[in-house]
Amino acid sequence: MTYFARKIGFYLLAAWAAITIDFFLPRLIPGNPVEILMSRMAQSGSPPPGEAKTLALLLGLSHGNLITQYWDYLVQLSHLNFGISITDFPTPVSQIIVSTLPWTIVLVGTCTVISFIVGIVLGTIAGFKGGKWAEALIPSTTFLTSLPYFFMALLLLYFLSYEFHLFPLNGGYSDSLTIGFTGSFILSAVYHSILPALTIILASLGGWLLGMRNMVLTTLSEDYVVAAEARGLSRRKIMIGYAARNAVIPSITGFAISLGFVVSGSIAMEYVFSYPGIGYELLQAISNDDYALTQAIFLIITLSVLGANLIVDLLYGFIDPRTRQSR
Amino acid sequence: MKNRDTRVHNSVRVEVIVKSWKWLRRLLKRAFRSKKLVIGVVILGFFVLVAVIGPIFATNPNGFIGPDMASPSLKFPLGTDFAGQNVLYQLIDSTGPSLLVGFAAGALATLISVIIGIGSGFVGGIFDETATFFTNIILVIPGLPLVLIVAAYVGSSSLTPIILVIAFTSWAAYARVLRGQTLSIRNRDFILASRVAGEKWWRIVFVEILPNELAIIVSNFIFMVVFAILTQATLAFLGIGDVTTLTWGNMLYLANNDEALTSGAWWWFIPPGLCIGLVGTALAFINFGLDEILNPRLKISAQKEK
């Protein structure tokens, strides 16, 4: 049980660290962000009363010393009031997050799982079977992982959408439809998500594949694999039950770092496809100097990644009993 | 007494030099046998050469010298962009800054990871606990959103802030690896022996520990260079930070914004992306090659494959 308590404790501290970084970020902005935002809001319409105070609290720039500012900021966060966006005036920031986050979570989540499974399976086979086919796999996957996500997205978009008109050019669903759980909307959303999904899978697959292949090669020289061979177990049983099972552990341990890369990459990918997810919204917020929205999105993305990692780490505790015993 | 000491020292020194020379020759011989390493070095060498001598030929990459969006021809081997600028010249002049960011940020991140990783593994105690905690936290916080926001808020017309931001957010994974390695080396006999012999701590770190982790450090450095090149390209592509310096990412940003895709100008956006991919592949190959030479386990499997 201590393993689980330790993990939960660590992620709580990590969340606190993320919240604190978020508190200090607005201090990098030249000038007075609250005044900048208020004057821009005044141009687009009349900001609601008290908005200046909300913003000051949220950006950690209220009156008083650093500690009272920090406290005010925490209180503000606990009320889940993130102020008003100027990118989409006067929508509350929280509402924008609620409408964009699901797009990214569903897309990135599904793609990460697919890419992980395909990469692990192919990596196991490549490491176990070897041969010409596996040899050719290494340079090609290395090249694929060396391409930036956004470039992969540009290539897919150019060839499959502009040249062959197979897929839509941008967006997350057809403009003529309204969002809802209707058949035509879901079909349209899936159709629009194929290229973004392909981008993430192609760009992240290689990492899993190469890592798994190398670990399988290392595992194959372990004594217990040799012993299993000597006992005359079938190749298949050795590959799955002995080699793959032990070789997959570093991939799961490295999940935290990989997920960070995938989320980072998907921000640029969403930009290319104008996908209505939280990454695209973050970029819009940054380019509009929408500090409140930027602030909130950073926090949400970071906390989501932390949450996903907590889940993986807890599952890992069930998969590998050794982690529960150590220390 | 003193005289004898130096004599012994000198003969040891000569022996060390002869030994390391032989070792280096064996290493080079093996290096040439690793196909991956040779390919990687050749590709990377080509790009470095282009970065160094290219700008002499590719003068004035921003001059409006041709027709707009012309497809590749003898005069413009990679065509022109929306303003009639020579894409090949832009590609050549982008090479230097793109590589510079990668190597500078990679070097700085390596330095930080070595200091934190070896430091916390060697010193131990409270320092180790705190350093490990911070390392783990930075590791799980996704890098790009943070880098994006910091780069956008700081805003600058030079590459320096980008280099710093990338370096300070990317060292954590490798610091953890080095810490683990240092912990396992720290209690081996040769370190204990030099402790008993009364060696100074810095001598133990720089002469005993560091050389033993050199292979890992080099490999980390190479990975971080690749990561930094990719991150800079992404930032430039998104138009964040320095948008004036010509880099491959910056070319892709302009191409994407100025309708290279809609007008079918593949010669404008495909080459810079391929360059990024090729440099990344070359560096990865160098890493695999070095690993084959230095890692005895892989050496056996590589021989088996032949």
C-alpha cells in the first residue's frame, strides 16, 4: 500500500509545483498584464464589474506581498473562476476549457494507446525475429521519429487532403453540424480526426518500437530466457511470456516522459489542422496575449498529464509486484 | 624521494599515453566497421560543412530576385517562395542557426544534467533527496506548453532565450540516468580505494566517476541536440519567440502562413522538414553506432546478425 500512497503523494506535490509555476509565469510579461487585458476588454465591449480584481488575483498580481498574492491566487483557483477570455469575448475561460479539452483528451488518449500497443507488438517481433525486415525497420522508424510532429501533419495534409482530396482540410467536424451525440456528428468527427490521429501515431510509434526492440534484445540474453529455451518451451511462449513481458517494463516506466512529448507534439499538430482542441486554443490565447486563458490552459494541460501518469503508475503497481515491495 | 616519485609518475604517464593511443586506434578501427556510425557522421558532416561554407555562396537569401512561387529549375534548384526568394539559399542559410540552437541547448542541458545527476548521486543525503524530487517534478511536467508560454512572454529577437528555455526544461531525464549510474559506481572498489588513499573529492568525481559515465553523457548529449533542434523548429513554426532569424522552423512557418500548401509549392516546405529529419536521423545513427562499439551486449548481437 505504501507504493500507492507514495505515488499519490508525489503527484500531489507535482500538481502543487505546476500550480506554483503557473503563479510565477505572468511575472515574465512586460508591462502590467491586468491593465493590458482590461483596456483590450474595454475595446471589445464592457467587461463585467469586478473583472479587474478577478484578473489581478488570478495572475497573482493583486496588492500586498508575494505571500498574500500567492494565497489570493490559490483561493481564486479553488473557486474555479478563471476570468474572462478576450480571444472569445466575453466567454468565461472555464467554459472555453470545457468545450476544447474533450477533443484533445479523446484524440491524444486514443492515439497514445494505439501507438503504444502497435509499437510494443512490432518492437517485440523485430527484436525477437531479427532478420532483413527488422533491419530495414530501424532506419525508417528513426527517420519518422526525427521528423517534427507538425511537419508530419503538413505532409499528410498536403498529400492526402490537397492532392488527393481524401480528407478534410481542417477543423474537428463539418461546419453544417451541431455538436451532440448524433450519428452524423460522430461520423464527421471521426472522419476529421483521421489525419490528426495518423500524425500522432506515425510520429510517436517509432519511439515505442525502437525502445521495445532494444529491450527485447537485452532480455533475450538473460539466463531465464536461455533456461526457458533449454526447457523446450515454444518460441511463441518464450517471446510473449518471457521476453516481451519483462522487456515492456521500461516502456511503461518511461510513459510519463513520452506522454509529455505526445501532448507537446499534438499542440503543433492541432495548429496545422486547426483542430478544435486545447492545444490550438492555447496557441490562439498566446498570440492574442490572452493571459488569463493562457494561464488556465497551461494549468489544465499540466494537471491532465499528471493525472494520466498517476493512473499509469498505479496500474504499473498492479502489473509489477516488485515495485510494491521495494523500499 | 621526490625525484623518484616523479620518475615513477612519468613512466606511468608514458604508459597511459601509449595505452590510450592504442585504445583510440582500436576504437577508430571498430568505428569504421560500424556502418551506422559512418553514415551518421557523413550526413552530419555534410550539414556542418553547409552551415560553415554555405553562406559564402548563398548570399542575400532574402532578396526578391525571381518570379513568385516558381517551381524548381536550373536557376533556382529548389524554386522560389511567395516573394520570389531563392528557397535553396534560404535552406543553406538556415542550416547554421538551426544546428547552433541544437548544439548550444544540448550542451547546456548536458552540463546541467551532469552537475545535478552526478552531484546528487555523489553527495547523497538531503541534497540528493531535494535534487531528485525536483528532477522528477520537471520530468512529469510537459515541456512544450511551458516553453511556449515562457518564450512568448519573454519575447525576443534573438535565439539566446530560446536556447536557455530549451536547455532549462530538458535536462531532467538524463540527470536521473546519471544519478542512478553514479549511485552504482560510487560504492565500487576502485572508488573506495581512492577514498581510502585520501583522494580529494573533485579528483574522484573528475578522474574516477566522470570518465566511467562518458559514454552515457555523450549519448545523452546527442539525444538532447536532436530534441533541441525539434523544439526550436516547433517554436519557430508556431511563430513564437524569435521570428526574424532564418531557421528551418522559420521557413516552415512562412511557408505555412503564405499558402505554400494551397498553391502546391512542395519545393518550399518539404526541404526544410527533410533537413530536420535527416539531421535527427544522422545523430540517432551516431548514437546507435557508438552504442554498438561501447556496449558489449549489443556488440555480441551485432556480430550474430552478420
